[in-house]
Amino acid sequence: MKKRNTIVVAGLGLAQLVLLSATAVSQTRDTTNLEQVVITASRSPKKLADVGKIVNVITKEDIAKAQGRSLPELLNTVSGLIIGGSGSNPGGIQSVYLRGASSANTLILIDGIAVNDASGISGEFNIAAIDVSQIERIEILKGASSTLYGSDAVAGVINIITKKGEGKLTASALLSGGSYNTYKQVIGLNGQLNKTKINLNFSNLSSKSISSAEPADPGVIFEKDGFKQIGFGLNLSQYLGNRITLNGGLQANQNKADLDNGAFSDAVGYTYDKTALLANLGAKLSLTKGDLSFIFSQNNIKNQFDNYPTVTKNIGNISNLEAIFNYQFNDVLGITSGANYKYNSTDQKYIDPTYPSSLNTNNHISSLYTSLFLKGGNLFRMELGGRYNNHSQYGNNFTYTINPSLVFNNQLKVYANISSAYRVPSLYQLYSDYGNLNLKPETSQNYETGIQANFLDNKLSFTTSIFKRKLKDVIDFGPKFSYINQNRQNDKGLEVQLGFKPSSKLNFIAFYNYVDGKVKTSDVSTETFNLIRRPKNSFGANLGYAFTPKFYTSLNYRWNDNRLDQYYDPTTFKAVSVNLKSYSKVDAYVQYQFKKIMLFADVKNILNASYNDFVGYTTMRINFNAGLSFNFN
């Protein structure tokens, strides 16, 4: 308790110190980081100064300075976001913990389209399924966002924006290799021909990797669990004239991996094969002060698990149709309004000589939503929004957003956010042998306030926020082997981030996060800490330095506090609680740019730390990756 209080007070003290020192700075420039344009916060391009929320952006330049890293590894460098398993076998568990929430309470988007897995137990998307080579930038929107995005956007939204064609037609390639016989090849084509924009990308990744499971006896050696990933991305855009643009995209990824039986348990011949296909077609009409878009998408995910003599085949399909209207009436009032229809279906087969089972079912949800964006001069901003949902199984529900903010000289933003959010039960939780047709959606009330500021001619940046999240009807697996609405969950947290960029050569970012969560069940009067695998305290820092315009290097540091975890003991048929020790991890990166060729090297866990993200599962010790990339036009 004393340690936790000390760290929290230190974080608050840092916040006060920065603000006090900043008040002495002459604010003479209007152009700051708050001028950065993002799309995820409002479903339309808006400056950060005009949205009362925190949005972290992993830019195109950030990705270019982290060649060879995976999407989970990139996301794990963001304040308030922990990717469990990012340092483990790439074919293993990858969990997204945004502000301490479970993976199912963070919505993953690809180009603004939700990519849930309709065949999954909770329906969340595996972020390891998409290769970084397909990605242009990533926006992480923090805080409840169900008004604009619907189900699962309880803790926030991660919007993965894929590459689009631009400029002169250019071919690119990447070759890399590293520890554990890991090899990667990428080829791409990007550019514009007349009124047609195209981006084409193909990637291939293979690794012998490490065993996912960790032996309970250090003298025992488990077999390595190999991993293969093939990715294909295509984006096309065609201007048809009369202010109409036609857009189409296809993201296809296949992942194959060797698996283990669970914590501390090896397996031989247990394999996993996943194919994920996201196709979308849209049309956009540009208006004088806005636009009208229509988008149809089809998300198909096939999972097959082979563990002789059993075979599990799960197929999930999501068809999504959406119309979005954005319009800026004048300097005071703007609107984002939309209608959405989503059809979910799954076909699951468990082939077993003794206990075979199957599931074939579907449901659908229709939604109408509107957010008004008000602007009072250069000082005041306000978002007021609501969303009405009609679900074929549980009926209706409504969410809202009240989000005022104040902006001072385009350098200091103070905001508050009161909103509600929800998560619908998955098809599995409703209709499987363990399902419950009477399940209601999880609902939450969310409260947040914070500050975002830039000073010293944009050389110093500061962000802090505190939040509280109150969930009810939390979906849980009950004692009678069925899913139930039982728990009330109360979470709270603090985020502090400091950035310093005194010149174009040096960039430094440091952050501290605190989160606490307690659950109260219907049959127990006391609250219990239950943020499994999530540290109460975490700290991170990144230092980047360009010795010359061609020579760049960086260091990344991450510390996670002790964590509570649980695993199933097959001998006692009970869940066993374990305390995972705190750990520090340091990664180093270097690159050198020639005219058309770039060399890079990435050394991860350079201090060779031994740690666990999950009890009974391993992580990689010191390992490296090196390669070269080409650009030809």
C-alpha cells in the first residue's frame, strides 16, 4: 500500500510541477500538437484542439522508425495500453488492456470498420493477425466511445488505418531475419495513376520461435511452437467525378501456429490455422461543408484447431452496412450522424469421438446515432451525442456522450467527459451449450477529466487524465457452468505523459499509469481486486536521437508492477491464483538510410530479463532482428 501511494503521489507531483513551470512560458504560437488532425474521435477530420478527448497517434514516421516490430509491440509503447503477450510467442495469446479494461471492452477498427470475431468466446479481434507492413498509422482513442462506434467501445477504440495510394507510383520491399530463425519478406506498390489511387502489399513471416508454455520443472524442455503468417492488403480509390469517390479494400491474413495445452503443459501436434478476410466497398459524396459516405463490409474469420483426436472448426461472419453524414453548418455547429446495420453469424463444430457438438446461429443489431459538435469562439468546445440500438435478442438500449472542453490559445486543453457505453453478449455467450438467452448487455457509466498542453514552442508537451468506470451486468461464467449477468465492476485510474523535443534530432517521451479495479458479485458483500494480468502501476519511456538525417537510433523502456494471475489446475479442477513479479524491459533500435535502401537492426530485451505476462507461459529473452528495405520509383 505504501509503495502504491508513493508512486501515485509522485505522478501527481510531476503533473503539478509541469503545470507550474508552464505558467511562466509566453504562449506566442498558435501552431502546436493540438493542431494535429485525427479522425477517430469524431468520425471526421478534426484538430485535437477541437475534440475533448485524448487520442494517441502512432504516425507513419513512428512506424518507419520501428522496422521489424509487430503490431502488439508497437501498441505496447503507448501510455495507458498494455499488450499482454507482446514479448511472447507471436502465435500465442495477445491481450489488449486499455486503461485496465478487458480485451473485450476495447473496440478494434480497421479503417473505421469494427473487426470483431463472431466465432470467438467474447468476440474480440486478435491484433497479431495483421502485419505492420499494411499499416499507415494508428489512432488510439481513450475513453467510452459507444455513441459513435457502438458495442465494445467501453475503454476506448484502436483504429488501425491501412496504407492508401498517394503520389508517384513506387515499389517497395523489405527483407529481415533474426533470432529463433525468424524471417520476413514484404513487397508493395503504392501510388496514383490519373484518378486512381492504389496500394498493394504482400508479406510473409515465419519463425521457429519458442515454446508458448513454460515447464513447471526447469529441467524439462518443451518443443518449440513455430509460427507462420501470410498477409495481403489492397486499397483502391477511384474519383468518378461530380464530387463522388469510390473506395474499396481487402485485407487478408492467414496465421498458422503450433500450440500448447495450457499453462505449464506442452503439446505435440496441436496446431492452429486462422484465416481473416475483411473486404469493404464504399462511396463518398463530398459536399460544400461536409460529406456523405456509404460503406458495406464483410468480415470473415475461420479458425481451426487440430489436437488429435479432436478437431474444432469455428467460422464467424459479420456483414456491416453503414451510412455516415458529416456536416459543418457554420463556425459554431457541426454534426456527425449515422445509421448502422450489423448481421453476425457463426458456424462452429467440435469433432470429438466422445462428445461432439456444434453451433450454428446468428443475430443482428440496428443503430441510429448523432453527435453535435459545438464551438464557442476560440475557447469553448462541446460534444453532445446519443445512440439508439435495437438488438434482435435482448431488445433496445441507449448510450450518450457529454463532452465539454476549454482551449486556451490553442496550447492548453482542459476537458471533461461523462458518457455511457455497452458491450453486447457474443454469439457463443448467448447460444452455445454454455450460453444464456437471457443475457443483457454490459453497460457502463464513465467519468473522465484531463489536461493536454504544449509549451516552449512545441518543445514540451504534457498530458494527464483521471478516469472512473462503473460497469454493471458484467458477463461472467457462473458456478452452474453458464454465462450470467452477475458482477458490478468499478475501475479508476490516472495517466501522466511528458514529452520533450528540443530539436529535430532529439525526442523523449515518458509516461506513468495507475489503474485499480474491483468487482462485487451478487452473493458477496465485499469488493475484490480482479484486474487479472494487469499491473496497478506501470511506467514507460522512449528516447530517440538522429545523429544525422540518415542515422537514427532509439531506446524504449517499460516497467510493469506486480500482477495477479490465475490458471486452471487439471489435478484439483480449481483456479490457482499466482502473483507475477514486476519486471523491466529495454529495447534498442538503429537504422541508417541510404538513397533508396535503409538498413535497420532491432534488439529486444537487451538486459535479458526473465519475466511472465501470463502464468505458465514464456517470454523471449534477449533477441534481435535486422534487415533492409528498398524503395524504387
